[in-house]
Amino acid sequence: MTAQDEITAHHEMTTHEEMTAPVEMILASRSPRRADILSRMGFRFSVRVRSVDETIRSHDPEPYVLELSVRKAAAVRSDCTGALIVGADTVVFHNGRILGKPSGPEEAAAMLRGLSGVTHQVYTGFALLHPDGRAVQDCVVTDVTFRALADWEIRRYVITGEPLDKAGAYGIQGGAGIFVDRIDGCYYNVVGFPVSRFHERLSGLVGEDTVRRLMEDPSGRYG
């Protein structure tokens, strides 16, 4: 191959990448916590959500969250031509059971009693669907240890209503922060989105130039 052939091939490859590069990012999740994490990390995105069947036969938390993350992303694909779509799902896993969002205050209190004084795992799976048909999935696990909780603390927390829309019936970034003795792993994963691993997988899928275009740059200092 001559030097000119190499230049031509590089130009054709660059042109193809530019044509297929996602023009925007779509978060296929209702979670305000995921939106807040992505926004604070500088990503530009829109939120679009469609209802999906969340019935999963697996009792293994990793395939469970990965399957749901794909379903959420795939559900909005037809509405988002040219966009990179991000789906995610988080569960708490303890004593062989997957703990999703509680059905009501009583179940929330029961979940918290079960987590009192022990270590559990938080699993977040995410899926990235590229407009050219490629896809990436990953799952991150964080160990979380609660101190022993008094029953009045559990009742008081449940009354706030905060646990009712959260996997495992607690939000580490909110009132349940005082329950946590220690964590081993990514804090943002417990909140609902492991942004460091996401950035790593995103860069591998679309390249750093596209990541830069998908992130806010109000000052223009990145070139």
C-alpha cells in the first residue's frame, strides 16, 4: 500500500466513523438519580422512556440487570434514529434474593430489617446501543455494609417515603446514608449508575472524539 493509499483509506474510515457516530445520547431511564449523575459528569443527553416487561426468570442478579437494561434501551430505539441509547437497571442482592423496589411501606421496612447489620451487594447493569447496530453491556457490583438499625430508625425512614422508589428500599445519597457503615466499590453504582465504568465502555464503543462531542463544553476549551 502506498502512502497515498494509506491516506485515502484513513480518510474513508474517518468519513464512515463520522457518518455513523451518534449525534446525541438518550437515557432510557426514569431514574432522576441516573440523570443527575450523567448531568453532573458533563454529559449532554435527553430522557426518553417506554414501559417494558420487567418479568425476568433469572434469580441471578447480573443477568437480571443486564437483560432489563437492554430491554429499556431497545424499547426506545425506533424513536431515536442516530442516537446512542443508554439503558440501566439496579438491584440489591442479599441472602440469595434480588431486592427491587418495595411494593409499599411494609415491604420497605421488611427489606431494611433484613439488611440491618449485614453486608449486601448492589448490582447495576447498563447497555449502550449504537446507531450502527453495535451494543455494549456491563455490570458493576458494590458491597455495602449497614450498621445495626433500631426499629424506630427504620420506621422513621420509611415514613419519609424515600425508600419506596429505590431498589432495596434505601438511597445511600439520602436519608439512608447514616445506615451505611462502609462500602467496597463504586459509590455511584450504589446511587444507580457506575459512571466511571460507563465512561470506559462508552469510549471503547464510540471513541474519545465522539465522547467529547457528547459532553458539555460551554467554554470551548477542549478544542
